Amino acid sequence: MTSDPPVHLAQPEDADDIAALSRDLIERGLPWTWRAARIRGAIRDPDTNVAVVRTDGALVAFGIMEYLEEDAYLSLLAVRAASQRRGVGRSLLRWLEASARVAGCRRIRVEARRDNGAARTFYNELGYHEVAVTRGRYGGDVDGVRLEKWLMPVPAP
């Protein structure tokens, strides 16, 4: 039996590692916008959780979730290639979803590259539904797919 890896809130000293992982896994081929200073700002933001998973001191995964009025927005989620398909991303996302529920959010929204089948499958398997395509969302050449997951019943019209 395996146990879920421990998820912790990030500290300012985690910002450089998070930024590098974002650059290498999420923002590859795009302008690098999630640099260390922006990550530190997210860590300090009371309406944002930056969560990390470390193994033997090394960063293996992180997620950044912003809490809005009734929605949460998953800005970034990445798992180092060597740790993928081992439940790390699933555990991290469950932790962030639980935090969103505690914050009173009704829904989580996230966006993925249209050409990132692995990410889209990951979110679909965890109950996220594709709701729209945003043409040219990533650098003008790559479309985005918006996904959402309702945490509480959908409000009546």
C-alpha cells in the first residue's frame, strides 16, 4: 500500500524551484511569465495557495490556486516527469480542492493547452469537464481548453 505524498504550503525560498519547474514544464515554448518574484507574490497573497510536494528535499510538484468569490482558479499545476503517473498530481489536486471547499468555493476552473492530451485526460479523470476552447490562448498559436469542476451543486437558473 502506498501513501499520498505530503503536501505543504510553499515558502518564499521555494519560489526559484517553482519558477524553474513552471518554465520547463508549463511555459515551455512560451514567454516565461511565472518567474520567482511572481511566485513569491502568490505565496504572500492571502487569496492564493501555493502548495508543494517535495521528496528527499527536491521539489517534485507544485500547484497555485487563487480563491475568488465563489470560484477557485487553478493557475498552475506541474509534476516533474520522474514523479508523474505515481499519484503525486492527484494528491496535490485533492489537497487544493479540499482547500477550495473550505474557502467556500462552488467551482474550480483551470485551463490547459489544447495539444496537452495528458493534462486534459488527468483533469477529465478527476471530474473536470471541458467547457470551452480559447483560440490562440497560448502565444497565439496554441489553443486553450477551459475546464471546470463543481464542488457544490450547480445553482438553479
